[in-house]
Amino acid sequence: MSEPAHDLRPSLSVVAPCYNEEAALPLFVERMMDACQRFAGGAFEIILVNDGSADNTWACMRALATTRPGVVAIDLARNHGHQLAVSAGLSVARGERVLVIDADLQDPPELLGEMMARMDNGFDVVFGRRRARAGESAFKRATAHGFYRLLSRISEVDIPVDVGDFRLMTRGIVEKLNAMPEQDRFLRGMVAWLGGRQTDVMYDRDTRSAGQTGYSLAKMLRLAAAGITSFSTAPLQFAALATGLGVVVGIGIAAYVLRAAIAGETVPGWTSLALVLVFFSCAQLACLAIMSLYISGIFKQVKQRPLFLIQERVASPAPIGLAPARMPAIEEAATEKQTAA
């Protein structure tokens, strides 16, 4: 007798967020399916998440999902952003292992084989570490290099440098990640926070296969702010330090003015007054800006709105073979005893 459908799951799920990727999607699905067939060692599913695309990405995804067994298309109600699009895909992924990869083919699907081999050695997370970044401007490479190292230095969690969201995770890690309630999600930091055995695979990042990047400077800044404020209190400590320094400077200026007044000396007014006003104004504005980032995160969190809204799900009616779900450790031990008996 065959096992019930709810007891079956693919051996691998692939989650690919998509934003205006209609030109790249057919080639991505071809290469990804080929890699899954070669390296997954069982059934697989490729989950394409449409993050409110403005082109024909959703139509392309629907066509692929209805004609290619194993392809699942998810349409979000609006543009939620890359991190929430990945989170939406993770929420519906059923695989024993889950690969997160962008659909623009900058991250090579063929690296799945090496990632699977590393995970076979007992690792919980295998992430791709970028050795080179082809097709990116000098400004983007420099800012990314500086951001990763700044975050690594000030973060309370050991977040790997030069690492994006391209990674393979076990079922256990994905379930723990899905249970985390953050509204401002910085997934690479959240996965690092979960711990477990994690390792990297070095690779050279390619240029986009087609289309334009959806990551504008504003989106990159928002992601950077989410990463820093979610995993470090260093900005708040900086605000406290700036406040303390301002007090010391203010006391010094007050002492100088009082000494000059007692000695009957003429104190130049405009220069000292301007310096004091500029210093304290900048310090106050910097402190307010830092605190506003943390307060905005608290504001989003307390509202407890859904992270994302799935509008439609499309999958081929022709299923591919499914691998049996992994039994819990207790059941596995009981089965082994029965077999031994």
C-alpha cells in the first residue's frame, strides 16, 4: 500500500524569489531542473515566488508551473521585497533540504552538487561565499565589502562575510527559521543566529543572464539597516557615546566662558556660538536618527501583521516521484529495534 500524501515530501526544495525576471526564468528553470535531477538524489520541487513583478514574470511562471512537473509558482499580493519573498517560499517548501537561490543566474545552480556533498558530511547549512563578483560596479563592490566587514565587527552574532542568501539548509533549520517572528528580516543573519554546523563553498558570481537588477541603492540601504539594527546594539552605544562627548565638550566650553568672564577678557561670540550650535545639532540629529531605526523596527513588530500575503499558487497536476518523509529519531530507533528483533 502506498504511503499517504501527507507523509511524503521531496528530498529537495528550491526557493527562487523573482522580480521582473521573465527573460531569465526559462533558462533558470532548465539549468535548475538539470542540477536537481543530477544531484538531488530523489524527488524535488522548484518554488518560484513572484514578488509583485511589473512585467510578464507571473505569466511565465504560470506557464512553467502548469507544464513542468515539480515547478510550483507562488504569486504574492504585492511587492514585499526580496527577504519576505524568500520567507514566503520557505513557508511552503516541503523538502528535506532547501536551497535558496536567485533566479537571475548570478549564483550557479550547478553548485548544488558540491553543496549536497558537504551536507552529506553532517552540515546543517552550506552557504555560497563569493570569491569574485562579475558585472557589478566598483561602487557596489566597495560598499558591499565595507558593509559585510562592518557588520561582522559590530554584530553580536558571527555573520560570515561576502555571503548572500544563496545557501542549502536542512529541514530542521528551515522550520526554526520559519518560526522566527521578525518583521524586518535579515535572513543571512537569522540563519547564522540559529547556529548548528555551518560551512561555505567558494564560487565566482556571474553576471545577470538577462534583465536589470531589482536591488536599488535604497533597497540595499534598507537591507543594511535591517542587518545592523537586528543583530547589533552598537549604533545605540554610539549614540550614548556621542551624547557623553557632547556633555564633556559643553562643560569645557562653559568653563572657558566663565574663566574669560571672571578675568574680564573679551570672548569672541560668533565663532564659538556657531561651533557649539553645529556640534550639538549634529549630535542630536544623529542620535535621533539611530533611535528612529530601532523604534521603527519595534513599531512594525508590535503590529503583528502577516509577513506576506500569497495571492495564488499554481503547480503542475502531473506529480513527480516523492521521497518518503524522514521519520523522527524515536520512530527510527523503534524501527531499528524491530528489524533487529
